[in-house]
Amino acid sequence: MAKIPYIRGVRPNIPTREELRERIPGWGVDLDPADRPAFPREIVNGVPEGVLWDYPDEQPETYPRERSIEHAQLTPVFGTVAPLEGIPGAIRRFAYARFSEARAAHWLLLLAADRVESKQHLWRSLGSDRPDSFLQETGVTVERKVASIRPRLGGRVDKHHVVDPVVIALPAIAGGWVAWRALRGAARMAVGR
């Protein structure tokens, strides 16, 4: 018998059907199996008859992986390429531990973790001996070589091309300005002005 990875009735404070019907208009319209589009082929419990595979051996979990609170366990096989680390990892762990995937807060926290991680990579790049070239990332240099400025003036399907240089270069320019001001202030304090 295969394991069922979903938790049933374990979570606290689950509203009753009556409470949900009062709170959400139209809730429970598909409770009757005859009203469901997949009926009668819907499998209500477990694995259908005639399945020719067994539940696969589970991959060992070498470090804690993120998983939805709706799932009792990880899938038998999962990715290990990008382990969670640092501040973005803490934000992602919090999103998975605290919020259901059905909540906007879950996804907004994951987006915030992506933004934090991208800024970490930006600052790491600026501190390296070969920082990212923001001018090349905007695509302006390639367009100048290939088709001059015509693609930016019209005929493109994506309309965000006008703000691409600003979105990519502005954080770097603003960060450079802040760093310059901080160094300038530190130099003035050292001189004693």
C-alpha cells in the first residue's frame, strides 16, 4: 500500500463544513460525488487497482528540506542542488513552516527571499575582481552592435524594454552613490573636519 503524503485532520482550528458554507458563498458545491467532473473515474482513497509500480525508495534527507505544511513528508525523490542558506534561506524556511501554499503570504515571502538573494549576489559581484557589467545586462550594447536602436523604438512585443536599463542599472548606481557618500563621510571624519 502506498503512503499518502497529505495530512488528514491533523491541523488544528479547521473550520467545519457549516462554518465554511456560512463564510464562503458556494463552498462545498462539489461535495456530492455526482457533481464532480471526474466522477465516476475519480479515485477517492489510495491507489487505483491495477497499478504496476510500488512506492519508490525514499531519498535520504541529508539536511532539512522545505516542504508545504499540507504534506506529511517529502516526495520520494527531491532536488538537492540549491540548499537553503543565509537570510534568504531563513525567509524561505519561515514561509514553508508558517503558511500554507494557498496563502498569499507564503508566495510573497518566497518572492522577498528571491529579491534578498539577488541583492546578495549583486553585492558579492561588486566585491569580486570581475563585477557584473550592468550596461551589458541591460542589452543596450548588443542592440547597438546588431540592430542599432530600432528595437527599442518600436516593433517589440515586450513593452518593458524601456525600463530595463533603469531597473537593472539604478540599484547599482544608487548603491555606488551610497557607498561613495559613506566613504566621503568617513574620510572627512578621519581628517577631523
